[in-house]
Amino acid sequence: MSGRDSLIDPSPDTTLAAALRALPESAPQPDLWPELAQALPQRRRRRVWRYVLPAAIAAGVAIALLMPRSPVREDSAPPVASNPATVSSPTATQPAPAQELTQLHQRSQTLERWIAAVAARAPQDSRDLMAAVEVEDLIGLVDVQLGGARGDADALPLWRQRVALLEDLATIRGTAFALAENGDAERANPASLNLVN
Amino acid sequence: MSAASFQIEIPELVLARARRGDARALEQIYRAFERPAYTLALRIVGDADNAREVMHDAMLRLIERIAQFRGDAPFWGWLRQIVVNEALMRLRRERGAMFEDIDEREEPAGDAPAPWVLADAARLERALGGLPALTRSVLWLYHVEEYTHQEIAEMTGKSVSFSKSQVARGGVRLRRLLDNEEVAPCLAATA
């Protein structure tokens, strides 16, 4: 649209353009969103099969191939768990909110330290960088919400969300790190990372 | 109503959530563009049922592809192109009439104000409905959405001179429809 044809045609009928633009806008009736919302899970499943699964398989194969040469000790990366509360207390059935909060704080700190150390050493391609920035934005949003949380009951789901996002971020950063370290194994200094956790 | 009505900025955070499949973020995007997208579809396909179908298909396409949107161009422009493509595809599928041509000779306009200056919205919408679908689409894409003739030629699979002639002839036909009160099937808005 840049440049427009008015440069070529100096006399477009501006009154017609103005009259057409002045026509009222319309909306679909009845509301279309409920139909679209119903189609959402189906579409998402299809998307997962199309993009995420092949990507996950590729990432798994890459990591399996690269890990033996990686200078990072196996225990240097924080364990990823769907429910962080169970990581350090496998025997606990349902921790009390205060206890779970403490565990989430600890896990959050561990993840942050690990991510900070890895991020400083691993170059990111633009795609990973964009994904990482998006996740960091979401973490920032959760932090804002945490600032306004009243009591443990409000804070608990937000801390769970924060830890889940940090785990996402760790996955993004960690993959880049594994790839970078594999290509740079001779020059890498494993000790610096092993101190992190 | 103009291209500017489509120029809605969506916050990066909402886009990020939508890329992750967050239904609320997708609804937020849908609500923001509901009216300009549907209106554009309506002007191209010419009736409410088809416009609704276009909108439905365009939004599903958006949901499927939003993860691929990388932010190199404005989001609204990306979405608008999806809507235009869906609408033109539907026209091609549903009507051979898309490519019907009109043969209007350009006439000197004289000093009198153009009839669309004086016409109310309902009358102008009826007259628009009297134009062949492709002519109406080209007229709308050029005057309202501010696409260039080159862009319109690429989207319709026609030449630049064809786009220019449709804009010129469409204007003449519209003038005649309004002058003569040749009223076509209603293309009135539904909301």
C-alpha cells in the first residue's frame, strides 16, 4: 500500500472514497466466537501433531546425541517436574499451602540461577530468543500479579504458574546451551556451571 | 470506516499468549477485529451468510497459523490479508460471476456533486450491491482498504490496468445506479 497509486493517478475520486469509508461497520450475527471457541481444542490438537511432536522428537534425538559429549554434569540442570512440589518430597501426598509455597520459592530460585548461568554462555538463534522473550514477558506479568496477591491462597497458583514458565524458559535456554556446548566442548569450562546448582 | 479501522495494535503479550493457544487471548484478538474483518468480507462477497463463512474460515486460519506470525509486519495487515484471500477464494469458488466485467464508458462528471455525496448509507449500500462482485471488491480494496492497483492485480490474478479500469468503471456504474435509483438486492449491514 505504500506509495499508493495517487502518485500515478493524481485524481482519485476522493469523495467516493470518503463516502465508502463513512458506511457503518457490521458484525456477524449471531456471535461467531462460540463456534470458533468450540473448534479451538481440535485445531490445537492438530497443531500439536503437526509441529510440536516432530519438534520434540527432533529435540530428543539431538539431546540424546549431544549429551555424552556435553561438559555439563548430569545433575547440573534442575529437574523438570509438572508438579514442583513433588520434586523434593516424593513421599508427600498433598503438601500444605505454606509448605508448597516454600518449595515453589526454592524451585523458582534454583531455576532462575540455572537459567542465568546458561543464558550467559549459550548463543540464541532468533527464534529461540523470541520464544524466550515471550516467556520472560509472561513471567513479568505473573510477577506483577504476585505483587497484588493477598495471602497464600492468591499467591499459590501464581507461584505454580511462575515455576511452570521458568521450566519452559529453562527448556528453551537449555537446548541452546547443550547445542552450543557440544560445538565448543574443548573451550568450555564446566566448573562454572556446576557451581550454579 | 477505513483501512485505519483495521489498524488495531495488539499488545505483544496478547500475541504471545495467543501463540501458545490461550483461548482468552484469541478471543481478545477476535473481538478487536470482529467488525472491520466482517465488514471487509461482507463488501467483497456481498451477502451476510457468505461473509460469516469467510470470517469463520479466516479466524480458523489465524488460529492455526498465529504461531508462524513473526512480527515482521503489523499483525493487523497480516490478518487483513487472510480475510481478503479467504473472501476472494470464496468468490472464485461460488461464482463464475466474479470475473464478469462491466462496460461503462467514463462520462464527464459535470459540476454537480457526485450522488454518493448526497446519498445516505442505506442507498449507497444498495447501489454497491448492484455492482458485479469483482468490481465492488476492487473498488472497496482500492478506495477503503487503500491497496494499490499492483497489489489488487496480484490478489485477483488480473492486470494492473484491469484494476484501474474496474475502479473507474465501478465509479461510473455506481453513479448511474444512484442517479437512476436502480436498486439492487440489499447489501445492508446486519448490525
